[in-house]
Amino acid sequence: MVKLANPLYTEWILEAIQKVKKQKQRPSEERICHAVCASHGLDKKTVSEQLELSVQDGSILKVTNKGLASYKDPDNPGRFSSVKPGTIPKSVKGSRGACNELRNVDWNKLLRRAIEGLHEPNGSSLKNIEKYLRSQNDLANIFNNPAFQQRLRLGAKRAVNNGRLLKDGPQYRVNYGGLESKGAPKYSSTFPASLPPVSLLPHEKDQELGYKTDDEKPR
């Protein structure tokens, strides 16, 4: 069985990559581990393992230049001009431009469309979701892209992480509750028609009657 990266950890790593890039630094494994450990308290070994798994399943791109490895978000890979030919990993070769072509695709809508179209009561596997989308003629320009499967997998991970989908084993379901509650007020705006009386403390009773000192109280 192929071990996949934890979607939540992948999101943390992607956040770390963006944080390192904003600091005008190269997103190396060491810097990514340091950022994730500092922000979320994960140990370095776990971060390194999840980073490698994320690279293997296509959630994160790994680019090697002059013997130094850098990591990139497939949705925002940045410039590749400084990379020498032959140094890009096999998982990235041929899919670099393809990933860019799919950057504007709303994967949340596609995933929901497939799951609702399949009508599977216990949820739909990613394999069935992919088959359904490939059967839709209006999506030909998307599923014919060589990076389609990789981006679909990443889109499903992110949809689970942001609460749009629910995942039970290999099955995905639309989280209608999460969609309905999005933007809803946290607390109810209605209050009971009547509230139980509140008992005042002795000094509060005096303040209510206007007595400031003990001398003003009636004997």
C-alpha cells in the first residue's frame, strides 16, 4: 500500500514554503522544517517525511539546481529559468507547463459535481470521481491535460482540509453542513422572551437605592 502525505501537514508545508519565499530565501528542506516546527510544533523528522511524501504524490514540486534542492507550490511554481536541463525530477518533467494551465480550475466545484453526479450513498472514491470527470465532454480540455490526475488528487486533499469535503477511508462526500454554515453567525441572534431575576448583592442594593455611605442609610 502506497503511503500518502497527511493533507493537513501538506498544507502546513505549503504555508512554510510561501513564508520562506516572502523572506527572499530559498525554500530548502531545512528552512521548511524550521518554519513548520516553529509554527505548529512538529518534529523535524515528521516534517521531512511528510515533505518527501508530498513530493511523491505530486502535492509539492521538488527542483534541484546546482546540487541544491528547492520546493515549490504547484499552484505557484514561480520561475524555473535558473534550473538547468536534466535537473528537474521525473515527476515534474513534462508537467511543469501543464500544472500552470490548470491553475485557474475550481477543483472544489469539479469534485462536488462528480460526487453529486455519482449518487453513491457511502461516498465516492477518487478513482470513480476521476472516471466521472473524464466522461464529461465539456471538461475535455481539463482531463486531457497530463497533470490532471495529480492536480485532482491535490484538489481533493485541500477540499478535505478546508472542510468542503468529508473523507471516510478512500471515500469522499460533500460536506453540506460545512457549506451551509459558512458565513453564518457564530451565535444565535434570538434570546429567550424572559430571563430569571438576578439577585443583587448587599452593596449593589445600596447603590441601586442611591446610598453612598453607611451614614446615609435609614436607621
